[in-house]
Amino acid sequence: MKKFVMFMLALLPMFAMAQSNASLEGTIWTNGGQFFGLKKVAGKANYYSGYGGSLHEGGIIFGLKGTADTYNIVNGDNGEPEGSEFYYSGQTLLLDIEGAVAKLRTIDGERCLLLYVGNELYDIYHEFIKAYKMETLYDLEAYLMLKTQLAGEYIDSKGDLVTFNADNRSVTGLFDDTKHFKVVEVYDMPSTILQFDETAYSFSHEDDGLLLTKMKCDTEDPESWEATEKTIRLYHVLPSQMKGTAGKSSRFDFASQSLLYKESLYGFTKSELKLMRNEIYARHGYQFSTPDMKEYFSKCPWYKPRGNNNAAVAELSEVEQLNIQLIKRVEKESEANE
């Protein structure tokens, strides 16, 4: 499988050049964790064959059939003659659902495939054309993780400010001086382990901030890491305390700035997802009735309730509307997995 994925990644520049505004031929799509390529199949009208996987698994087969930028997800095959021992087919599209429809849209200049089951948004796949100036899908996944799940300002147990910068992969305030880090690769995938010189920490989300756990590497297996007992807790800077050194005006401002990638949302807690979704509404002056949201946003100096929720909802951009639906989907999946 690894050879298949490496082959796909090597073809990305060619696919990017081959695509045109009107066609899906030779394009690559990703939701931040999985990817697939599309190509037309000779003898099949209005049909694209899809194939892909994750960075360490491949071989997913499905078909997109339709016109007018709306496609039904149907069974696909690997191109071998039916009945051959090498023939296989499938309709999983990296997810196990039936009756899915993909709608091609251009949003803020970016082509996307919106996946719906009935009227419910299930996922968003972004066209990969060296997105965010990333050369490979590995780079994109690592960047999205850092930009959404890590970057920002925190306060340590002593009350000092700690700032993570995703663009230059550095942290200020955690050590005696500013240190750069690299994302550790584990099983061909970017992990949540950050390497600072000779020291490494993994990070995970808690409702009130981050938990950093010191990691040690097996000297005989460079991809085998174990947690130690040393941990560092970092607490979210509340909006009323933000000093602006990370360029953020609110905790989840990225959710209003660009279309989210579903896979990058799985690192957040349920409470964070709820807050992220409601923060989008709050930016437009939505007046909350639930005590927890009302109390939280009343402490945000930028929050100006307007007393007209219909007008606030009407102001939501297309990006914000889709992000709200995508966050709701991840919240629903989190509840189902409990």
C-alpha cells in the first residue's frame, strides 16, 4: 500500500497541471486526512473513477456519476476485466455510507466537493493544488494540525504567556528562549509529537487548554514513542485576556476565515467544538439564550449582541455556514462514538 501512496504523491504536480475549470480529470482531493484522485474512464459517459486512501493506505475504489456538477457516488472498479482474479470493486469513498452525493462548488476561489447524505453535509473535500503553498499532502496535514489545533496563546501554571506559531513552527515562553520544532513522522503520518532539539512533547486538547506530555523514543525503533510521567498544562487565554502576540482576535477565528478540513476538527474536545461553532454566530452579534454561551461571550470585548438573531444569521458567509454544518457533523460523530 505504501508504494501505491508514494506513487500517487509523486503524481500530484502532474494532476494539478492537468485539471481545468470545467473538468475533474486528473484532480486530487483531500479532507485533511484522506485523499483521492479522479480520472475519466473510456466508454463510460459522465463517469469518473476515484482511487485513493490515506498517507499510509491506498486502493479505495469508487465512482462519481452525473452531470451539472452533481454526482452520485456509485460502485467503481480497478479497471481489470470483471471475473479476473485481479478484479475488485467498491463504493466506500473512504467512508462507509450509502446514497451519498458529491456537489462540485467553487467557494472563495477554491474548488470543493461537498458530500451530502440526504440534506446533511457529511464531509468536504478540497482540491489539492499545492494548498497553502504546501508541496505534499504530508505538509498540508501537518500545517493544518498546527494552525488549528496548536497555534495561539496559552498561560502556563505560573501565569506566563506561551505562544505557538504554526507558520515558522516555533514556541515562545515554554523554554528559556524561543525554540523551533519539527513534527515527528510516525508510520508515514504527521503525529502530534513535536521535537525540540533533544526534547520531544506530544500535545492533546483538554476543555481548558493543552496537555503536553514528554515523550521518549525507542533507540531501536525511531518511530516508536512512549509517554513519560512528565506533563505540562497550558491554559487557553480567554478572549478578554488576549494580548494579540499571535495575531488572534478570538479563540477560533480560523473558523470564519476559510473553509475547514474535517480531519483537523477531530483533535478538539466536544466542548471546544460547541464553542467554535457558536463563536461563528457570536461574531455577527447573535444573542445567546443558553447560560453557558451567554456567560462566555459576555466576557469577550469584541462581542456586541444586536438583539436581532435573524439578521445575525443572515450575515453568515458561505464559508461560515458550511463550517457550522461540518462542525455539527463532527459533534454528531463524537456523540455516536461515546
